[in-house]
Amino acid sequence: MTSLSITSETMPADGLRAAAAAMMATMLAAVAAWRARAAQRHALAELDARMLRDIGLGPAERRSEIAKPFWRG
């Protein structure tokens, strides 16, 4: 198996900085999405039966959603 190695010999310094910045932005966006999902699932867990009916969910659907790990959409 071959691995891809990006070094200053294969990519100019500006390209390395741009690649690192893009990777960091992608990672930060993923973390933000994970945090938002976790907060939404926590809020869903707090809803009573009337509120669940208002949004069209039943107890089984709520249990299924809040049981998902934060990284699963």
C-alpha cells in the first residue's frame, strides 16, 4: 500500500499552508456539526409527549434519534 506524503519537496510552502488551513477548516466544521447534533439530541430528549406530537415524532422515533452517537447524522 502506498501512502501519500506531502512535504516541502513535493509542494511549495504556500500550498502547504493552504492545505493545512483547508484541513483545519474542515475539522472545525465537523466539530461544530457534532456539537450541534449533540445539543439537538439533548433538546429532543427533553421534549414531552405533547411537544413530540407537535413535531410529528413518536416516542420510538425519539429514542432512536437520541441513541445515535454525535458523529452519526
